[in-house]
Amino acid sequence: MTLALMAAMAEELEALLAPLQERAVHHHAGREFHTGRLDGHAVVLVLARVGKVAAATTAAMLIERFGAERIVFTGVAGGLHPAARIGDVVVARELLQHDLDASPIFPRHEVPLYGRSRFPSDAPLSDALLVAAREVLEIERFALAEPYTAMGIVEPRAHAGLVVSGDQFISDAAESEALRRELPDAMAVEMEGAALAQVCHDCDVPFAVLRLVSDRADERAHLDFPRFLREIAGPVSSAIVRRWLSRETARS
């Protein structure tokens, strides 16, 4: 069973590429698809690039060209819910496009002709990643003590809930507050997950979205983002995925 691992930015993918065995690189549609084996599993890794269109295009190619039977998207997000603090992990239960509005013909956020605004992730896959995230955070809070301390991160936690996507980097407190009022159960905001969710829904492919909260989607977001991406997001997301894969191997 081929597993696809996607990320929007190179720093988010590098930690997963390093241990990839039997590696081969395939160039298609301006992207590099890395096939091989990761912890005993057949995988394809790809830098999807940023935004919903890029995510949807990449997901479709993973399924149609590379035979992906499961897809996991890893990366960062802005925290919306009060419980989602910097350094926390959010595993998506549902995904929604917060900037989709075809009203008055369709209700705000509803995807036209689908009759729904929210797309659920695969429950068993998401549950397994949530377990792995909680275990890894207990370890990494010691291993990454220096960057955690520098960024004011104390006892990071893992959550599961709604993740919302839009083609804008939310870095304004008024914008994030508006999202919280409109979608009070939203845990985090990012730019790709809901597009992946719609493609996987159409193709009947199980998927999960794993996000590390890099900022609080306010005016400090651009200041926190680069260092978090480099020193925390890559190592932690890689550790979570690999711990999950090791459990999968042990059960098989």
C-alpha cells in the first residue's frame, strides 16, 4: 500500500527525506516526487507548494500517477482556538474552506454541488497520528528544550478538531478573531488541507492532516514562523510520522 506524504514548504519535508531508502526522484508537472521506503513502508514524498490549488493538483497526481492509497499532509498552521497554543499539534477531524463563499446561491462555506462545507478526515488514520503525536511531544519537549524555551513553548499538547483552509496567510488579529467568531470550533488555520480533503473525497482515498501550531495567526505570525519552521516543525512532524509508521510495521 503506497503512502503519500505531502508538505507545502521544503523545511517541512526535509526531515522525512533524509531517512528515505531506495530513493528515486521523478520529475512531473514542475514537482519532484521522491519514491522509496520509509521505515519499511512504500512511500512517495512531494513538496506540494503553498495554497489550495497547488495542494489539489499535487494530490490528484499522487493518486492518479503514483497510485497513492493513503495521503498524509504535514506542516504548520496558525492557532485559532484558545487551546491551540504555539508548539501544539493539531490533527484534523474535519476540514473547511473558510474563504469559499458562493452565496446567495449556496450557503457560505458550502462547496457548490456537494451539499457540504466540511470534509472529514479518515478516522483510524487520524486517531493513530494523534496517539503518535502525544507520545512524541513527551519526548521532543526535552530533545528540543532550547528552541522551545526560546519561543516560550511550555508543555506542548496534541489536539484533534476542525482545521480551516484559505488562500491567505492570516497574520492580523482582527482577521483571526473574525474567523473565531464565524467558526468557533476551528482549532487552526492553514492554506492547503481542505483542498486535499475534497480531492480525497472525490477519489475515495483515506487522508489525514497533521499540523504544528507555529503562531497565533496575528501580527507576530511572520516573526515566529521562520525559526519555528526550521527548528521545530520539521523535526517534530517527522518524528510523529515515523513513530506512527513504526507502529504500523509492528502490527503487520
